[in-house]
Amino acid sequence: MIKAVNLTKKFGDFKAVDNVNLNIKSGEIYGFLGPNGAGKTTTIRMLTGSLNKTSGDIFILDKDFSKNEILLKSQLGVVPDEPKMYENLKGTEYIEFIIGIYKCNRDETLKRFKELCEAFDIDYLNNYIGDYSHGMKQKLMVTSVLMRRPKVIFLDEPTVGLDARSAKILKNLLEKYKSEGSTIFLTTHILEIAEKMCDRISIISNGKILAEGNMEELRNMANKESGTLEDIFLELTDSGELDDIIEEL
Amino acid sequence: MNDLKLLLKYSFKNKNRPKPNKKGKVKEMGVFAPIIQYIMPALLFGLTLAPVMYMSFKNLNIPLADMGIDSNFNFLDFMFSTSFLGLGVFFFLNFSPSIIVNLFDSDMTKLHLVMPVKKSTIFFATAIDSFVMAALPLGMLIPIIVVYSIILKINVFFAIMATIGFILFLVAISLLGGVIMSFFMGKTAAKRFAMLSYFGSVILYVFAANFMSPDRFVTDDLDAFVIYLTESMNFLLHNFWPHTWFIKAMNGDILNLLILLGVGIGLIIFIVQVSNKLDLIAGSKKVKNKAIKIKQSKFPIIFKDMKLLVRDAQSIFMLLYPIILPVIFSFTGMNSLTFITIFFVMISSFYSSYLTVLMLVEETKIWPIPKLYPVKINNIVNSKIYIPVSIFFLEYVAIYIVLSIMNRFEIIGLVFMIPMLIILYYSSLIGAGMYLKNPKRDVKQKNILSGKEVLGLEATTMIFSLVIFILLNLYVEFLKVGPFWIFENIHVIFSHLILLVLPIVLLIMIILFSVKELKKIESKLRTWE
């Protein structure tokens, strides 16, 4: 479903993403974790076509992304790290635009959208987006993606700004879509979410993937017989002796 | 006061990220540099206006009593009162809503609110920050006051004190407007109000042009003239108006000077108190969904771009100004197709390029989301080029039709549509090209393009449009009346070459430049990420 081969991105001399290889199957929730500036968003931006890769290959739904960019973009759903939308449009107008630009079936999509609005308690669509709070924007962004029922969904920190109820609904929906065969690529700093939801997880640092696998495999890589994803993450990303750092502060 | 200085210092620093020069040295701008940048063009405009006003009004230093009107005022007081009133309202309409927009639109307000700083300090810092919006009316007002003082030989002390008082009053009343608006307006409402105020300014200008039209004073019926003057004077120089206090203060009336200064200072003190009680965070009224009505469009990008365009105050002003200008001209009797076409093409070509820039800014604001859409990025950019071109072209067609009905049908107006379309298209293209040279601009700044870029756009669009249209119009005159002054002593073939062939060559050049620019844009779009 999502395949990256030796994916690399350079900004000048700086390698933001360095020979990353991914192979994510259909019906899988894949967690993509890493510290700030590790290359998570850059990787997502390359995989979704919003950033040109320096080298490497990307295949989505078994098609070469560079040769089928427009077709594949219409089948992807992307919830970016920031819910940026046209501030001078009303919520309804933004949805109209998304339905139009993705050439969705209007009636079907609208039916799903209304259901999602009820679930996420969205009742502010007649207001201008510029007047929304971060959380309101995030809910609209999430629903505008999910209403299209894309086969592949990329979510970059999707729970940021969401209230507990909305975050819970989103997590349950992602589980449901997974069971229906969708592929979900998720980045989050909330490691409990990743641990609970993801079938496989990869940890990236300084542009390179340090480890990849399910929880058991990650524990083995970190030489930890037990422990949470947080322990493994900190171990693998060489976060230093945190107790000493805190003590010094 | 120290807090205010500190907020302003870092606000200006934040707005004017200095670029290193060729030697790599970074020269920081002074705190007042942005204000000076804004006020200078306005002052230059005012200074060019001043000699014209002086020449027009120098002989009108006539007491109204001499004209049989029971009044202590002078005819000049009456004439200048419209300018003082008009520019005062213009000042308010520009300055007041911009305070609210700035206050609610700035990310810094939220940050300042959690700092140990008084709300009034934040409000005043924002107001000073927004003062650039008042630069144009202020830049026009000052030279007019100087002309008024010179003609009436006003005492320097009273002139300076009254001017300070009047400007203080205008600032205070605008601040009061800002405070009142911030109580009940959200960010979007303030932006809408700012947009309306632009309209208000233009309508006011049309009204003033109409009101002060020389035609109104040209009459053989002296009684009717006196009645008209008396009624107008009673309205315009009523004691209710602050500009009447100003005129009286200028003429040495200490009581009115004290009223002017007192009201200004009193209002400022009042605003300091009230602004401490402001929320300073835009609350938005929630409009509950009655029913979600969503249509489907076959042209989602164009519809979206159109909506965004008409909801931006600056854009709507640019869209309407070239068509409002002929209306203003028609009030002053200048409604010839030649004259209006030249002005229209000169303004609309520059605005066409700038509107393309402003529309691209909307995509940059949400970048990189537009790259996720399942369309080629060229489609997104093309819409920004075609929309202003189409709107201005349709405006020209509308003007042509109206003028044909009002005056007479001129076939040349139809012919002009071809160069008009070519120039508008090229202007939009160079706007897009210039913006895409560096699409990662700080779009939160008021000046999206640098001064150099704006000048470049202005020069290119205006020179091409002016040269082509002036020459073509001269050619039409040449065909009608034969060779005239500069062409009298040269062979007729050169007249044809200069007046017809040269603009055609320029148009062909523009077409070639457009093809080149399109290729440049294509390559820039490939690397826009």
C-alpha cells in the first residue's frame, strides 16, 4: 500500500531524510515516531507529494507516485501537522471546495460528512474559518479528510487540539477504517496512542530509521524484556539520563 | 511608557526582518522607518497637490459677509471645510478598523496578554502599529493645512497648535472608534468593516468631488447661489463639527483651540481607562448550523478564489477602483473614452499584477496544503492569473458600453480591447512571476512585495500600458485631424511608424515576453515546495 525505497531529502547540505525504506501493508496502522526535527513531517510531505524528494522511490497503492501523482493524490487523505485552511471561507464553503477538487460523489460524501459532524460535534460551519479555534479547525480538517473515505490516510499529530471526546472518536474511527482495509500512517508524540493503536512502529531520528517492528520486535531491538514504548523510544533515540538532567535543573 | 516602547520596538523588529546587504552587514531599521515609508508617498502626493490648491484658492480670501451672507467665516473656510471634514472621515475610516484588525489578527496580542503589561499599553501599541493606515489622509491633510494657513496668513502659533489639536482629535476619535468596535466586533467583522470603510472613503471622495464641482458655483442666478452657499455653509461650518473648532482655532479663537485640545486629551485619558477593561481577544459569534447546504462546483478553484478575492478589503478596493474612477471623472466632466481608457489601463494593469500576488498569498498562507490537492499546481496558479484579467476586461467592456451610450459609439474602443487583454494578461503573469521568485514570503506582513518589487511592477505595467495606449490614441487623432505639432516636420511615414507600428511592435514584444514568463513560471512551480 505504502512503499518507500531509499527515500532521501536534502536541504542544501543537510540531509533531513536519509535513505528511508518503508513497506506498509493494507489494513495496517503504522506509527511513525521520532523526536522533534527527526524528519517525520518531511517524510510524510514526500510520501504525499507536497515536497519533492531528492532521491528514492515512492509507491502508493502499488503505483509509482511520480508517474501517477494526480491520481494517487485523489485517493490519499492527509491530515497535516497544522490545520491550515482558507480563513476567509466558511466551513461549508471549504467542504464544497474539497468535494469539488477531489471530485467526490456529492450525496455520498455529504451523508458521511453530516454523520462525522454529529460525531465530532461540529456545529459552526456557517462561521468563517478565521474565527475558529485550533481545535475547531482540526476537527474540520479531520472530517474533511475522513468524509472522502480515502484508502490511504496520513495523519500528522492528529489529536493535537482535539478534546478528549473527539480524540477518542478519531481513534475508534481509525480502528474501524483499518478493519475495513484502509492503511493508516500516523505520527504522534503521544506514545501511549501509538503503543495502543499501531500494528507496527518505526522510530526515526536525524533522518534515519533507527528501529521498526511491532512492540515485541522493538523491545528486542532496545534490549528490553519489558517496558513501555516510551522506555524503548527514549532508549533508542539516546535521550540521555533524564533523571540527571532534571536534577540539574 | 517603557512597556509601550518595548512592545513597539519588538513589534517593528518582528515586522522588518532586515536582510544582509552585499557585504553581509545587517542594517536595522529605526522604529519610525516603517511610518516614514508609508507617510512619504502620501506627503509627496500632498505636496504636489498643495501648489495646485494654492493657485486655485489664493484669490478666494473673501469674507462671506462681503457676499451678503450673515457670517464671520471666509469663503476659504467654506471651501477648505470639505477637505478637512472629508480627510478627517477618511482618516477615521482608515485608522479605526485597522486597529481592531491588527489587534485580533496579531498572534502577538495573545502573547502580550499573558505578560505583565497593562491592556491599555497593548491597545496603544497596536494603535501606533496601525497608524500607517492613517498615513495617506494625514499626508494629504498636512499640505492642505499649510496652503490654508499661507493664503489666510494665519499666526504660526495658532496654526501649529490648532493642527496639533486637530490631529490629536482625529487620533483620539479613531482610538475611541477602535475601543467601541472591539467591544462588539470579531476579527472577521472588523475586516468587513475595514472593507466597507475603503468603500466609504471612495464614495466620500466621489461625494466631495460632486459637492465641490465648479459647475455648482457657475450660475447666473446670484440669489440661488447665495442660498446654496448659505445652506451649505450652515451645514459644513456648524459648531457641531470638530473641523469647525479647528478652523476657528486656526483663526485665533482660543476657546475653540482649548475645546479641540481638551476634547482630544480627554478622549485619550478616557480611552486609557476603558481599554484596560477590553477583552482584546476576538470572540466569535457562533452561527449554529440550520441545515448544511453544500453545492458542488465544476470549477472549485475558480469559485474558491473568487470568494477569497471579494472578501479581502484591499483586493475589492483594487477591483473596484478602476471602475469607480470613471464615475469620479464623469462628475468632473472628463468622460472621453480616450482619457478614461488610458487611466483605466494604467491602473488596472498594475492592479491586475498585484491582485495575482494577493491571490497567491492566500495559497502561501496554507502552504503546503495546496500541493496535496489532486490537481496540477499550474491550475491553481492559472486561476490567479485569469481571474483579475477577466474581471478588469469585463470592467473595460462595461465602461465602453456605458460611454458609448452616454457619448457616442467609437469603434476604436472595440479595437482597444485586444491590447487591453494582452497588457492585462502580461501584467498578471509578471505579478505571478515576481511572487514565485520567492514564494516563501512572510505573508503576515502588510507589505508582501518589497518596495523595489512594487516599483518594478508599477514601472513595467504602467510604462507598457501608457506608451501603447497613448500612441494608439494619438494615431486615432492623427487619422482624424492629420499631422500635429511634433509630427508636422517629419515625413508622414514616420508618423505611421511611431504611432501605429511602434505600439504593435510593443504588443508583439509583450506576447513574446509572456511566453517567456510562462516558461519561467512553469520552472518555478516545479520547485515550489
